[in-house]
Amino acid sequence: MSYLRYIISEVQWCVIMLMIHCFTISQASAATSQDSTHFVTASLMVISPGNEIYSVFGHCVLHMQCPSKHLDYVYTFETEPNYLKFFAGKSKACFVAVPTREFLQKYKAEGRGVTEYALNLTPHEKQELWRALDEDMEEGPTRRFTMLKNNCVSMSLFMVEQVLEKRYIDFSPNNWLLRMGNARVLHSCLRHSPWADFIFFTFFGSEADKCWTVEELLSPATVGPCLQSDHIVSTGGHQRWPVICGKPHLLSKARPMVARSWFTPNVFALLLLLLIVGISICGHMCHQNRMLFVTDAFFFLLQTIIGFVLLYVSVVSCLFGRGWNWYLIPFNPLPLVVWLCFRHRPQYNNVYAVYALLLLLFILVTPFITDQVDAAHLLIVAALMVRCADRYYNGRKEQINMISTNK
């Protein structure tokens, strides 16, 4: 009986030791799993807009960390430092690694906000993302940069999507961007900078009326909040995971932006129209033909230069996309060419009458058929229409005087 008690006590002791051993192994396994999950961290950093024209949209980068190896870098999609190539639409870009502390110091000094969104990727996907970013950096600037499709947001999301293992990002929860349309989304992103909005929509062209995807409509201002409602979906659609882990982390608070000046594009265009009307009236009342001549020469030359720039950006460089630009109708070299080559012909003034009617039609009709045009541009077109109508009136009056003199 005592021997039996001895056997039972030994068995109980073995069971207890086995349970302790199993518990230790499970704890070690959990710790190892947790360490592997956080061995590499990947996140999206969004930088708020700046006051300069090149920073009005903000910026978006990928942040990669390996705490155990003391590695901490930001991968930013940067173009070649060549402005001629940039405006020629031939600028190339690639990802560049910058130490995170150095990167953040730059934007903190500029007073721009930085918000970080942790990406919900598997350990292997994070490692593959880091490898893909390094490979892209080693290859150098080989990707074509465009303002609309190949930019910091689209390329950052592209790098993330290409390392997903049998999964994809579902952007459908943000279909409200599609209902807003391209023009309204971009106006919203540029609402703090009226002049940037004016310049951008000068070159935007028919892209304002096209239907982009939700991913193409994302900008630094919208990508963070949108990704918080998006999901990573398995290929079969049976499993869903949030794209972003946890809450956003504010790394740097943005300082208040410079207050908008009263001198907006609308004010400028209105003053220009009033100035042109005043010059036209003064020229007739005071017989200042030379003043009208100088005004027309300057105005038509400026119009021609703008027309050639629009034509180049729309057709050759395609920096803002390839397509029709509605401002090529009012801004083209036709009035200047007619004035320089045919002003001594008897019927040359009729061309100005036709062109003035065309500009009037442009002002009345285009707001209903395209989202590209706005009030500032239409006021400038109205100023051009006034000068074309006045040129026709002056030429017609000269013809009547000549006929009266001959009689």
C-alpha cells in the first residue's frame, strides 16, 4: 500500500512538472510570436500642406522600423532635382530612405503636422515591403512622375499592395469620393490656397470631368481618414482585416497656416476686367489710340504665350494628364496672328467680331458642360472678349470714316 502511494505521488509530481514545462513553452512561444510581429513595423506617415506652391497638397511617406536592429527610416517618393524635366513631363522618381529623426526635424521646423498610421501587415509582408523599397531605391529614378497618377500617395499604396499575400485593399467604403467628382475633391484639397487652385485648374483640362477610381482620388489630405475605414480582404473575400492598426499617432502638430490674402484670383480677375473696360472707355473718350494699341499688344502677346504653354502641357508633357483643355479656346494665338498679319486687310475686323461671340458663348456655356472652368478664369476671358469686341468696333468705325471721306 505504501508502495502504491509512492507511485501515485511520483506520477502527480511528474504531471505537475509537465504542466509547468508546457506553460513555460507556451509563454516562450507567445513571446516569440509577439517579437516576430513587432520585429519590423510598417506605417504610413502623412504630412500636412505647407505654404509653398510645391507643398500645397501635403506629402505621404512609408515609415519602416526594426527596433531590435536600431533601424528607423522613412521612404519618400522623390523626383529628380531638374525643373526642366519636371515641366517637360519627363521627370523620373524613386523611393529614397531618410533617417526618421532627420525627416521629422525638417517638417517640424516648417511647422507642418505629421500623423502616423500603423499598417496591418503580416510580419512577412512587412519584411517584403522593406525589401521592395530598398530595391526601388537601388534601381534609382526609373518611375515616371505625374501630378495626378504617379505621386507620393499612389506609389506608397502601390508598394503596399504589391506585397500583400493573396489579399487586396478594398477601397469601396470611400465611394463618396466618386460622388464628389474629381474637380470637387481637388478644390477641397486646395481650399487653403486659392492661387494654387487657380494654377492647377488652368492646366487640369478634361481630367476634371473624367471618372477616376477611389485610389486615384486619394491625396495626403484624405488618405489617412479613408484608410481607417478601408479593409484588407482575402482573395476569396471570406476574411477582412482593417488596413490601419489602432488609432493615428500625432508626431508633430501643425502650426496655423499663413492667413489667406484678400488678393485672390477672383479679385485679380475682377480688377483686370474693370481695368480693361476702363482703358477701352478712356481710349474712346480721350482718343488715346496709342494706349489701346499698347494694351492690345501686351494682352494678345500674353494670351499667345499662355496658349502655347497650355498646348505644350496638355499635348506634349502631359504632366496633368493627356486630354483636351477647355482654356485652349480663349487662350490661343489667333487674335494676335490676325492682328499682326491681316490688320491692313479691309475685312480683318470681322474675325474679331466672330472671336468675341465665341468667347461670349464660352462664358455662357462651359460652366454647364465642364468642371474645369471657374469664376476667375471666366472673368479673364470676359476681359479678352471686351478687347476683341472693341477692336472690331474701332476697325468698323475706321472703315465707315474712310467710306465717308471717299464720298
